[in-house]
Amino acid sequence: MQEAGDTTVLGQFDDSTLTAAGVTSRFRRSDGRYVVNTDGSDGRPADFDVKFTFGVHPLQQYLIPLPGGRLQALSLAWDSRPSHQGGQRWFHLYPDQELKAGNPLHWTGIDQNWNYQCADCHSTNVRKNFDPAQNAYRTTWSEISVGCEACHGPASNHLTWATKGDGWRALRNTRGLVIALDERRGITWKTGPGPTAMRSTPRPGSREIGTCARCHARRGQFADAVHAGDNWLDAFRPALLEPDLYHPDGQQREEVFTWGSFLQSRMHAAGVTCADCHEPHSQRLRAPGNAVCAQCHAPAAFDVPAHHHHEPGSRGAACTACHMPATNYMVVDPRHDHSLRIPRPDLGVTLGTPDACSSCHAEQGPQWAADALRRWYPQGKPGFQTFAGTFAAARQGDPAVAGDLASLVDDTAQPAIVRASALAHGTRIGSSPALQAATTEALEDPDALVRAAAAEALQTADPAWRAEHLPALLDDPVRLVRMAADRALAGDPETRLVGDQSTQFAAALAEWTAAQRFNADRPEAHLNLGALQFARGDAAGAITAFRNALAIDPTFIPAAVNLSDVQRAAGDERGAEQTLREVLARDDSAAPAHHALGLSLVRQGRMHEALAALQRAHEIERANARFAYVYAIARHDTGDRTGAIDTLRAARRLAPYDRDIDAALAGYEAE
């Protein structure tokens, strides 16, 4: 992040224009300012001054100040690559979307807000300072860009460190702030009997990786009073291997950055840290090309055609081509998958997952690639990540994989993120004795990520069971775990707490609530607060929270659906209907709102109107088994038995393990 000026702005502000999403924008200089004429928050064209540049290569974005202390990232970016690579042009970051004013992804919307979305990773010692009463930010930073203190903690500690006689070992002050990241100090990688080196001593912790993770992970932030060296899970909730973000085999799908992929890798399990491959101060690799891998992997065994089966020096002979395939994000920015996996085109055949071979040889396809690998390696090369089939089946709701998921959770040789993700996947298939036992044991796991995932997985368990097993986590040393346990205990279970448990619950609840208040600029935080209040019997508080969420983002469908549900529970069915119709007037493609409206109309006895709303929800999201099931029930109950059976049969092909669909289909066929 830099002040906009002659030496920092790369884009051509020479009266250039770009037409995208139906809007023609113009970039020019005026009285020393960099000005963009484009559509504003009211949808009308206006002049906006660029205050900061954001990024350098392969693209540069521009930050524009708006009222309330907001800085907004313009969706029009400059492609800073050379012309022969397709660069030196203006382009739209969302070329396939018609983003109009009012859409959260429009450059004036909340999803392009620098204060929330960007600042913490691109500046040093950021304090967001959002004031909900004023609906304004007073965001501050110590350095405008990423400086030494971002990774090494406050420099005030450096003087203390420098005066210590024991040198680098004096790492912490009383707050635990780290001056040096020492996991690699004194370590060598020794060549053993095989062609791959081994770390001389086990990695003692993950302080370096955690320091990198706060910016190089897909995560949500719930506090900013943390520094390098603090446990990053005291301020961040990392994403697990979720279906929208990762393929079933753990490959990156959406923009997940690096941490979640790297934790899956054999390299991480062997003790490798980020700085073994990356020199953090120069931002370069430790060695160019395949040489960075040759630090540990003998070139005579790996950098030869007998291993990679490509011409030496060709694209296919690069280690990263096969083991770290890249995906383009932000249109022009290729990011390597850091799970460092063996290509598995056979999984592409059976599960539809991407693979490095088929990506390069698209005309031949995964079966061709799988056959080739089978010829090259008849002994088989399954790789380090072995959970693909289990996760794929769990995502379809197959209850038969409950035991496999439990085995993943119990297997401490598996990466922590895989074990935590197995717990999350278990919530998709319902309860089973094996999963319940594994989840219970995971509450005492040494890894905080696993403990937190176990607590979250138990949110729908029997209240008495939760009250028995979760209180022990209320004083966990990691805030993420304490908050997960607290949220799972809220409502009925909290009434069963005894003695000091109630005091610990109140303290953890204060932390959880503070985390939501920290993100009071986001509708999701108010949704969370409303859900908590409703679970605790405070319907009025829940309604206020859901309305606050909609005030921030009128298109935020979950808040409207939850608000209508609370209104229904309070006996205000007409109010629930009005809430849903208001949000649908803004976004008619919101399937959950159509579905909720249909249910409201059913309760009001307006069956034909209800059928139309339920049909619309089903048509928008045909893969949603619940929407299909309810629509089929409505078709049956309005006399269309054949149509109900057709809907259920189609739904069963997409959701073959859904018991409600099976039961309804069997009943209607029997009729």
C-alpha cells in the first residue's frame, strides 16, 4: 500500500477508458490528482480521487475514500504485466458479473471495503476502530505497508532483546511478543538412506507458520490487538477444507491463499516451514526454479526424465508444474497450490477433481493421464493426502463414511486441518456412535484447531451431553476454542451449568460477544448475535440484531430469513412474509428467501401461492435437496402426485443419501 503519486501509480491515467459491466469509466490526471470517473454508490457517474495504490505486480488496485472513513478498492485494476504477456491495460476484476450499485461486490459495497477486507494484511499494526454508533471508521496503522514489526512484533522489544546477554534466546517479553522466529535456527537437513533429506531435529512448534498464516490464510478476524508471536487463533478463525473453498481432495478451489494447503502437505508434516523455501525479506525463493526443491530432494533422483517423464528444461519438467499447479485469481494472478501433492488423475476420473496432468493435457483428459501414470509407476503413487473419497462421500451425505471420518479424526498422523475438517464434514451425515466418540475425544486434542472444530461440531448435540462435555473448554488457553465451546453451550445447555462453570461461561460469552462487536461493520456479526439471542430466548434482541444486519446490507439473505423465522415464532406471520418480500424485491434470485416465503404461505393456507414460491426456490437451486423435498411435498399436497414423484426422483440423483427424499418417494410410489 502506497500513497498515490508519480512514482507509485502504474496505471495509465491519460484519459484512458474502460467499458465493463455496462459502465464506461475514464482515468485521467487533474491538478496533480489521479481521478476516475465511474459509477458511484447511487449508480450515477462521478469523479473520484485515488488516494492510495494497492499492490504492484501482476496487478495494481486503487483505493478511493468515501464518507465515514471508508477506503474502497476500485474493481477496475491495472494489469502491470508486460504487454507481451497481455498486460499494460485496464481490466475489471469481475468480468463475468454485472455489478451494479447496491451489490456488496460493487466497488462502493461492503465487500470492497479496505478497512475490513484488506487493511490488516497490507499495513502494519492496523487498528480498524469502527464506531457502530457513527457508522464510521477511524482506522490507523503504524506503517502504511508491511514492515519489520508486522512479522517480528513491536520494535520496542528490540532494545530489550539487544541488551540481553543470552542473544537470540531472549525472545519474549511478558506479553509473549516474539523478536525472532527461531524454528529453523541451528537446523540442518540431512540426507538419509533415501533421496530426500530429513530435518535434524523435529520442528518444536509453529510460531513462524502462525505468523505467516495471519495474512496467508483464508480466515476471519475477530480482534486486532495481537502481534506477531501471539497465538494467531486468539484473533483469527481459519477456514477448514470446506466444499466452497477446496475440492474434496484438498486442492484449492477458491482464493484460499497458502496456509490451508500447506498444512495438508507431507512437507509440513516433515517439519518444513515457510522460510525453508521463501526468503521473507527479499520475497524471493531460496533458490531459483527446481533448485529450491533440490535443497532437500536429490536432483539425480527427481530432476530427471525417469521421474518427471518430460523433456529436461520444458514446462512439464518443473517441479511446480506437477506438484504445485497454479490457479488464476483476480483474473491475472496465478497462485500455486501449496499442498505439494502427487498428481492424481485417477481421482479426476472418479471424483471430478482437477489434476496437474489433465490441466496441461486437457485434450486427452484424466483417464489418459491416469493410464500414463499407471504405466510409469505400476507400483502406485497414492500420495500423502488420502481423504478425497471420504470427503467426497460425506459432502453427498453418505452415512456409510461415518467410520472413515472418525478414523481420520482419531489418526494423529493426519494433518490437524484434515482432522478438523473431518469433524466438520461429519455434521453433514448425522450422528453416529463412532463419530460421537471421536468428537468427544477430540475435545482434549493437543491441537487447538481440532478442539475448536470438535466444539463447533457439537452445537446440535443433546443439550445435556453438551453441558457435560464442553465446560472444560471454557478456560482453554486459546480464545478460538473458548468461543466455540461457549457458543455451543448457549441456550438450553447453559442452564445446566453448575458452580464455576457459569462464571467461566459468562467470561467466554463476553469474549464471543466482543468478537462480534469487533465486526459490527459486517452483517454476519449481527446475524451471529441475533442467532445467539434467539437461542437464549430473547426474541426482541434477535429481531433487532437481524434488522441491524439488513441495515448494513439489505441484500443479506440469511438475516432476512432468520428475521422472518423469529417473526413467525412470535406469531407475526404477515410480518415474516413482508420481510421476505422486501428482500426478494431487491434480489429475486435468492432461493432461500423464496423457500422461506413458500413455507410462510403454506402456514397461512395460501397453497397455490406457496407452490409458486417453492417452485422458484427449487428452480434456482436444483442441487438443494431440502428445497426439492419441500417442493415435492407441496406438489403432492396440491394434487400433483406424478409431479412430486418426478421432482423427488430427480433430487435423489443429486442427493442419493437423503432420507427424507427416500421416505417421501417410497410413500408416493406406494400410493
